[in-house]
Amino acid sequence: MSEVWNNVYKSDSAFFGEEPSNFALLCFNHMKTNNIAKVLELGAGHGRDTIFFTTNGIEVEALDYSVIAVEILDKIAKEKRLPIKPQFFDVKNPLPFPDCYFDAVYSHMLLNMRFSLEDLHLVFSEISRVLKPKGLNFFSVRNHNDNSYCKGIEIDKGIYDIEGFQIRFFTEKEINDLLAAERFEILWIKEEYEEPVTLYLVSSKKP
């Protein structure tokens, strides 16, 4: 799938737009309320949310598994003189950070990629490991009310190939089960339509 996203960013370096996502705006308010200073962003893409967080005083470590996206974000960070050093990384591997390192972890639609349940449990286990006690885990995922659900070719349970993009759609129960396995406390789950997708927006807290 990294080649798919490399091709996307080669053809459009600002594929998702340059303004921060609505989810980033929502999470930022909660970050400031909870005195969040150091954030890990998984699946940062070309960095629209990374740049927003950083320019508003939050230290961000940004990971993505598209080499092209990382290059784009690195170029923007240098042009804007922002302290961002994005890294190429596949989150199907253990995260390259020590235990209890971050105040919060953030990802916007990353988990919709083709991850097996085993992969997802590893991701949440690693998120828990690198978070400080009481650290926050913010993520958004496409859900079963999305207009594209059950479209295309089902290549695995809940995962559909739609015009070359392999997308996982989540139920609320699946989210609850993944978080419960790592003892995360769910703070809120909201549903939001963000053209053209329907998302669950999730905030949870490490014990």
C-alpha cells in the first residue's frame, strides 16, 4: 500500500488539503485543556495536522509509511523553519520510541488501511507502551455508515478494495474491543461526516 500512497502524493502533494482537519481542531482543544506538550502522530501524510499542532506550540514526532509524503513534510518544515523531523515508518512494527515517552498519540484515518486484527492489536499495544500514564490516544476511523462501506471487492472481513485503496471499516464494538484489550478508558466516541467519509472520532486514556 505504500506505493499507492507514494503515487497519490506524487500526483498531488496536498492530497488532503492544506488546512488542518476538523479532527485535529477538536483534538487540539482537548490537548490544550490537558496540558499536552509532546505528541506522536501516526500516518502524518503530508503534514497538514502536524504543521497545525507544531505552529500552536506542541512538539510533534511525525511518522508515515509513504516516502514521498515524508519528503513533502520535511520540505515544508524546513521552509517554515518548524522543528519537525518526519520519519518513514511502518506501524506494523514496534514503535521506535522508549516507554512512557509521549503525552498523547494522534492519528487521523490511518487505521483504515489494510491492517489485520493482529496488526491493530500491536498498534494499540505500542501506543499504550509509548504513552505516559494517563496519556491520551486520539484516532479517527471510517465506520459502517460510510457511503463506501460494502462497495468494491471485499478482500478480508471488513476490508474492501475500492479503486485500488484497501480500506477497513469499523464498528463501534470493534473500537471498544481494541481499546479494552489495552485497558484504555474511552472518553468519547463521536460520529462525524467529513466529505466524503463518515468517521468515528475517538478519544481514550491510558490507565
